[in-house]
Amino acid sequence: MEGQCPIPFGFPRKQGDVEEKKVPEWLVSPVGLGLEQPSTYFTRVKGQNVHPVFMSSWAPHLLRLFQYTQKPIYEIYARNGIIGRYANYPGYYATGFTDIPMSKNFPYKGPDVSSVYYHHIPPHIAFSVDYLVTEAIQRSGGNVSFPYSKQEGFVWFNNRVYGGGKGRVFNDMQAMLHMRKGLVTIANPEINYVTAISDKTFWILLSSEADAESKINLKWSAAAGAKTTGMALEYESNGRSASRDFKASAIDIAVPAKGFKALAIPLETVTPLQHQLRLKMV
């Protein structure tokens, strides 16, 4: 009914809605997750020893500490709190050892094993995007920067919110974040990406989570507004660039282990930036 909060699939829980199975220990490890408070962290429910939370809003802050101090412990804790924890909104409490919240179909498909709170979804998206952008900034060695505002959410859910103005991607001082579903397709979950647009260029910023070099096929959709065939510039984190051929809105590119690459693709139609963005929102 209008005005009522919808009930997530799989709530309330039912007897036998989850079957026991074996998974690798690292997949369900609570290492890296935080806690809300002692009274909600510990539970007397059989088989549910602790309740860490998935709201790792401190992760991008720790990543920025690593960027400026180069102390590995900050990067380790930042990554452990967010990388590989979910493929969609995972809910709040990690109740016991379960991989259910890691599914891309969760929370659309139950059961609700992690306390799905709808008012947590916006800040969860916010710190996830903050982490992605911060990683691109950190991995680029300072060659990428975007203006931001501070978002002071409830309790400790605070982070940076980007997208309100023009930033810099290497020598392009007109770049604005342009993050939309379906702009880019990468068939490798170990590659993170951030997209931006300026008056002449569609940017794809790539960060690898893999321990070895990843050779990927990168595709962009018509919604990106970029050319389908032509020459792109491929940038390394040190600012070196090389011209690359691309066809059919696709290119093969190698991303270094735990490294960074950026691709500058010319736009099909060069227009003022604000007009370009308005066209893409239609």
C-alpha cells in the first residue's frame, strides 16, 4: 500500500529457507568488517556468534590515508572492509557464516539473512562510489581528481559525494564524473571502473584487484556518446600515453596487477559539456 515500506523477499524467515553447504573460509570471513556496538555484535542465537556490519563507510577514508602515508595497513583494512563483500545491497548485519548477501540477486531474492534496511541503501551506495573514485584517484598517482562535498549521514555513515563539478583526468581539466549503468561492459569482476566525460572525451578509469596482469576486452555502449571506431589514448598512472586503435566500440587492454589504466575515447559529437550531459540524461 502507498506510504508503507515494502517487505523484502524472504522476510519473515521460514524454517529450512537456507540449506547448509561448504564454501571456502575466506568467502564468509568477518575479517575487515566492523561492528555497530557490543550489544548488537554478540548474539545468543545458536550458530550465529557475532553480528559484524556491512556498512564499511570508513573504507574510502582508510584508502585516502594509504594514499598519503603509503602505510600498507590502511590499504589492507580498506580493501578487507569492502572488496568482494557484495554484488548488490547486502543488508546490514552479517548474521553467521553465509554467502547469501554476496549474490547479485540479493536482496531481491531472499531469505533476509542480514536485516535489509531500506534507509541504509543511499549511504551504502554513497560510500561504495566514494571508494571506487578514491581508488582511481589513489591509483593514478594524483593524475585524477574530482571536487566533492561531505555527506554527513546518520550515525557514522559519512563520506565524500562526487559529481558536483569539473575535475581533472590527466591533462583534461573539464572532466566530470558520468556514472550510469550500462555505459561500459567488462567481463572480469576483478576490474573496477569509473567513467567521466568532458566536452571532447569519454573517460574510462580502470583499477585492477587481481594479483596478475589482466587482459580484458573493454566495450562501451551508444549511451556513452563516444566514437565506435577510431583512435583512443591509453594512459598509465605515471602519465605516459599511447595511441590505440579501436573498432565496434571495443578495445583490448592490459591492466597491471593491482594497477591502473585510463582510456580517453573521443566523443562522436563535440558539444559543450553541460549540454552533452543533458542529452545523455534523456
